[in-house]
Amino acid sequence: MLEPIDYQRAVRDLMARRRRRKIQDTIRRLISLRPASSSQVTLVGLLLVFAGWSVPLLHPLLVLGFAIMVVGFVAGIIRLRANGAAASRDKPRPPSRRGRGDPPMPRPLA
């Protein structure tokens, strides 16, 4: 015979699975500390510059921060140009100056 379904237990198990999945996703995200955008790279560089400027023992971070800021800025410019080129390819081409509607039909051979 089939046992009756315990809905409360099923909901508790489902919620526990969802909680575990959220925790695992958060851990995965923290382990992979790759920046999602060039602005995040620039922000990290700015933070390093500020830390190197404010703490005398961390002055080498000033140079490293400036280098990271330049890399983030250049990456942002390259990404903007790449996105602009992709967007221009997706746009429909304007009609040619010569064309006035549909092209003429070919004449029959015989």
C-alpha cells in the first residue's frame, strides 16, 4: 500500500534544499572572485590607490592601484567599442538610394 504524503515534511525538505543551494551558490561566488565588469576592476584599483596613499607602509599599492585602474579603464573602452560594433551589425541596413521599392521582375526568356 502507498503511504500518505506528509506535506509539511515535503515542504520542509524543499525549503532546506533551497537554502543549501543558496549557500552553495554564495560560496561558489566568493571562491570565484572575478569581477563582472570593468567598472569593478577600476573600483578595486581606486581602493588600492586610496590604501597606498593613506597608509605609509602600503605605498607600493599606490603604483599597483594606478596600474589596475588603467587596465579597468582600457577594458571598459574596449568593451564599449565591441558592444557598439555588435549593436551596429544587428541594425537593419537602410534602403539604398537607388532602390525604389521592390527590385524589377526579370523578363521571361521566351
